[in-house]
Amino acid sequence: MIDIHCHILPDIDDGSKSVDASLAQLRAMADGGITDAFLTSHYFRGHYQYSKDEYKAKYNTFAQEVAHQQIGINLYPGFEVFLLPGIEDDVQSMGLTMGESAYVLVETELNGRPTDDYGSMYQLLRKGFKPILAHVERYVGVMLNPYEAYNLMIQDIYLQLNAGSLLGSYGSKVESTAWYLAEQGWAHFIASDDHVRSSYEHMLAANIIVSDNIDRYTADLLFDEHPRYIIENKRIQRNYVKVLKDNSSNRLNRRSAGFFNRLFR
Ligand SMILES: [Fe+2]
């Protein structure tokens, strides 16, 4: 599995507070089957703001320690960019992308997406970037109307779910929204968003439960294949499940039944 969203780089945001804690978390990840991880530190003007050189220095020091300790995880730099007007200039000038790719992990206000947040994402698209909206299921507007997620997807925004959401870590409404999006195919990635505050177990548990409740193909796609496309900077197909549904009515029926069973259990 490849984790595309975690706050494991120490002493840069609200994630890990020490090198030792980060190393312990990476060892747990490796033991659980994580092979690669993007260290996506918050980048939020006025809150978590740093220069490209400051990030690089912290990332390189930590990556060297990880190599020295022989923890078998490939690391890539990354950011979780808070959307604000003009943010595309920071993304371009500082290279706030996922590794060497054109993908950019972005977030916005959870309690009410600003009306102009698609405008910020559109500016990124215009510059050739590929925005991925982090933890799309946690936005209040998406919980109230999951079609908001679909509308973003058809406007070229990739969507990421938190593994913990599928396990109920953020409450039942986030949980049911996450499952609905996964079952509709309105999600491209599942990632940990780990902040090194507790044990690293959600990715492993979510992988199994997605495989059980949807299918192994979808689990592999969301936890491994799509993330690998970021490493390789390849374009990811947005409507992957729709293609499958067209070829398999059984798959569609099974997914729908799963969602409604979960709603009424
Ligand atoms: Fe995050």
C-alpha cells in the first residue's frame, strides 16, 4: 500500500512532534504493508508557512535518518495546501506538489467550503496541476449533499477519503458519506491523514473492510494503483467505477445493497 497523505515529517505542522515518534510510526507502517509514503505537511499561509528551503532541509534530514535506520519505506515530499485566493502562485513558485508529479493535495474549510474554493482549484488546473481534495467526506456540504463530490470530480478534481472515516473515527455521518462516495466510485484514493497521535492501524483495517464490503479490485485501486500513478506522474481515470458498473450489473447491485444495509442497520 501507498499512503499519499500523512503528517509524519516532524516539527513542521500539527503532526509528529519528534523524530523518534515518526520513526516508530514508519516502522509500524512498514510492518503493516505500507511500501511508500508521501510526507504531506500542512501548507497554510499565516499558520503553517515556510520557505521551500526550510521544508527541503527538514525533509532531507529526516529522509536520511529513515535510510540510515533501514526502514523499508520509500518516502516522497508532499504538502496539504490550504486553498486561498492566489495560492496557485505559491504552489508554482515553491513546487508544493506530490513528489515530482503535477498532483497537488488541497484542503479547505471543513464546516463550509468557501464559494470560491473551486475557483482556487480551477486556477491550479489552468496552470497544469492536478488537484486532489483531501478527506472530501469530511466537508459538511458533501455530507449534506454527496453530489457536491461528484460535481467536483466531473470538473477534474480528484478525491481522497480518510481511512479512519470508513471505520467511524469521525462519527457516523462522515462514515456513511465515505462509504457512499467509495461505493459510487466518487473517490480515487484512501489515505491515513495520520498525525502520529495514535497507533497506525486505520489503513490496514480499512483496506480489509473495503475489500470485504466492495471488492478487492477497488481496494487495490484506491490504496495502491492510483497512488502509484502519482509516483509515476501518470493521469488517473476519473470515472473508473462507472466503467466497471457498465460491464457488471451484479457489482452495481452488490454495492447498492451494501450501502442501504449500512444505512438501515
Ligand atoms: Fe491532513
